[in-house]
Amino acid sequence: MIEEQIKKANIEAIKNKDSVARAFYSVLMNKIMLEKIARRESGKEMTDADISNIIQKLIKELNDEKENYSKVGNTTEVANITRQIEIATKYLPKMLSREEIADIISKLEDKSVPTVMKHFKANFNGQVDMRLVQEVLKSL
């Protein structure tokens, strides 16, 4: 499970005194823990796809943060955030490309937006950017 890999990597970051990686893992583990607590109330278990979604959201947050630091010229923080994004992408599954998404959509009988989105959410959760699915669907 991805969560176990993250915990091991966090321990390695502590041992290596890697403050950049340690900061990333702390934030990620906190977000995972908060999601676990929220799911415990509803009786649902965490899956790797859920953790992938958390990581994707965190990457988006980091990209926004990186953009803000680059606007003010803080190159040190930009480099740190770039490294954190690289660390985060190691834990994501291979994302589907535009061509793969178009191929999957073409094989579906019903190509209406709600049906296509439900299909990708159910079968490819964590492996696809839903905005990209929408773009590909509109272009077909």
C-alpha cells in the first residue's frame, strides 16, 4: 500500500536529515490522517486511489505555491517545492494519456458527459485527471 511506502520514506528522510522531504511527508501524512478520520465516521476504508487523489491535490497546492514564490523571486523555495513535487509524483500511478482516454471513451456505448465521468471515476480513479477527461470528451 502507498501509505506504508510513504511512512518508510518519511523515516528515511528523518534519518538522512532531509528537511525538504521531511516537510513534504509531514504534510502528506497529516492529510492522509485527516481523511482517515473523516472516513472512519462514515465507516469507509482508505484505498490507494484515495491516497493518490490526496497526493494529486497536494501537487496542485504545491504548484500554486511554487508559482507564487517564483513571482516574488524566491528561488530557494521554488527549488524546494520542485523537489517536493518530484517526490510526490513517485507515489502516483501512471496517468492515462489523452490518446488512452479517447480510446476508452470511443469504446463506450453511451458517450454522454455524466456516463463517461462516472465510468472514469469508477474504473480509473487516481489514474486520470477528470478535467482532462472532460476536455477529451468535448473534443470528440
